[in-house]
Amino acid sequence: MKSRPFLTVLFILLLPVYSRLGALSLIDVDDTLANVFSLFADANEGSTSFHSLLIPTGGRAESLGTAYTGLSDDISFFEYNASASSILQQTELSLFHNQWISDSALESVAYTTRFGNFGFGAALKCFYVPFSEYNIFGEKVGANYYSETTGIFNVSYNFLAGYTFKGIAAGMNLKTSYRSIPDYSDDNTNALITGSGLSQSAVAFMGDIGILMRFNFAKFYSSREPNIRVGLSLTNAGAALTGLDGNATLDDPLPTRLSLGLSYKFIKPVTITAEFRQPLNLFDISSSERWSTGAGAEVQLTDFFAVMGGFLLQGANPRMSLGSEFTIKGVKMNVNYTFDLSSSANPVNHISLSAKMMLGDRGRALIQQRVDELYRQGLIYYAQSGIEKDESQANAYMDKAISVWNEALSLDKGFDPAKTGIAIVQKEKANLRKVQEEQTLE
């Protein structure tokens, strides 16, 4: 059983060669790609409720094949890694529209901001499907919507943040979902039974936790931002109450999953992501669904335009995405096209759109610019102390260097170069005092 993923990949790679030689005996060349991936079919798939929690809202995350836990560098983080609000560069407000399958759609709105190393945000998403009921004569007796609505509140903090070590971001989401089932009719009278939908409606309470680390490795460009991110998250951990007509039962497991993700930027315009997920049925671990995996790539062609692609393998239903992101007057737009390969030869296609408004960074860029200026001024003072022949003047320049570096630290406590500079100057001043004392004794 463990060799199946390897064999599947091997079959895919060798398929063109075998088909030309006429020697492919295990897979018929006329079979659809879905039949190849049938090796990954999962008997436990669909055993959880509130599946709208697994539908991506859209944006960059979906364009990257939803392999986003280890990147989470924009407002799409809500569904993937709750820690990201503490490290986003700007305050963001975003609207998402995902035209899902069978006339269903997902609408979302999200907001996030941060103060220093503390981040928070909120999001609201609603999935809905038109629902119509007809009697045996073909007459419509009811028309409404099946819907699942989820509210999310997020908090996070970036611990131990500094200039060299960027810290460990950790965060959590508190979430609640409501499933609305339309009222249905009486089989005998064809009249709608008021409140009948409540017996199948449900409310769920759950939470997410996530961590994200950033560091540099095999980096072939210059930037303060680390080129590698590693994220770990647990999402949708909780329970649902079904039956809001007074007979509620706690029998619906939620689509909980544990995700490990990685992103790597080896040159500045190119980012690649990868992710592994393990679903967890908290009511019965042995009934948990099979693992899934995804990967994505982004190429930043210009400052205002990027293209992305992604692949997700979940069960026997591979999903492929292609998207682009572009900036128009401070608003980042994303257009994404995704198609799913199911058991049918015809793919199920859907399109998602997002508009992301960048509302500023609360002055962080200006503060960082001022910190850099102060640090450079301190270096100038320190260099002047080294060429000054008069000891008192040399000491005065060193004191000035310490003063401006302390001012830099008052603006950014984690600016390690200023701390290092102060330590060096203080050590040098101590050595000079020691030499002066020895000369005085002689």
C-alpha cells in the first residue's frame, strides 16, 4: 500500500513512452486521468460535515493550489495559518467571490491589521446553493437557499522578533459556523412545514492554531525578508450541534486537518510552495480521511503583475489552478481558474475573483527608514572616532555613535545592528580607559 503513490507517479512519467511502444498493460491509454488517480480513492471521504470550510475563498492561495500554510503572506491566511496576521506588511481589506460547482458560490470579506508584533483580524464567508422543491405534479412548492456561513476572529503575535532572527509567529482563530436548511413540504398536503429545516440545520464551534518561522537558506538575492518559510497549523478543531429544533445532537465531526507547509524563494521573482495535510476525524481517528498534498509556484514578472499555478491531490480528485495577480491604483486583483478532474471525462471548472485593498502599514516603513538613517549616522561618528588623534574628541564621537544608536533602538527594539555597534563602542571605550589608567600609574 505504501508504494502506491510512487507507482502512480512512475506510471504518469512513463505513460507517453509505454503508449508509443504499445506495451502499457496496466493502464488503458483511453482511460481518463482520473482513473490513474483512482489509486488515491478514499473510503472515508465525505464523512465530515460543514464541507464549505474546505472550499478555498480564492485569491493567491487557490492559485497556488492551496499550498499556502508555509507562505501565508497576504490576507488569505485565515484558512491556512492563523499566525500570519502578526507579520503582514500592510493592513488589508479584501473581498472574494468563488463561483463554485453546480450553481453554488462562496462570498467572503476579510480584514486584518497589526500593531508592532501583534496582529488581529476578522473574516466572514458564506457558501450557498439555490434550493427548490417540486411536488409530484412538477409544481414548485418552495424556493430558498441551502447555506453555510462562517465567522472568524483572529489574533497572533510574533515572538522573539529581531533583525537577524525574525521570530516565531503564533496565532489562533476562533470560528463559528451556521448551516441553514430550507423548510420542506408535507408529502400529503404539499404545504411547507414551518421550522422543518431546523431539524437538519446545525451550528459549529471550532478553532485553529498555527505557527510560522522565517529564515534564510540558499538565498541568491539581497533582501531583508527571509527566503524560506515553514508553517504548521491545526484547523477546524471542534464540534457541531445538529438539529436546532430542540433535539440537538453532537454527532457531526468537522473537517479537522493538520497541515505542514513550506515556501522557498531562491531568486527574487520566483516562489515555490509545497504542503502536506492529514485530515483528522476527532470523533473517530480510525475513520480519518487519507492524506493530501499540493504544490504551487509564483513568478513575479513586474512590480504589479504576477502569474501563479498550483496542483492539489486530494483523494481521487486532482485539482489544478492557474491565476494572475495585478495591481490597479493600490488594489490588488486576483483572477483564478481551477478545474477538478472527477470520475467523469469532463472537468468541472470554476473561477474565483478577489480584490485586495492595501490600507497602509501604520508608518512602519517610515520608522524603518529613520532607523536606517540613525544607524548610518552612528557608523559615521564611529569612523570619525577612529581617525581623530585627540582622545577626548575620539571619545566624544563614540558617545555620539552610542546616542544615535540608542535612538534607533527606541524606535525599533529588535534592530540588532545598533545593539552590536553599541557593544563594540562600549568595549573600545573601556579599553581606552584601561590604557589611560595604566599610563597614569606609570
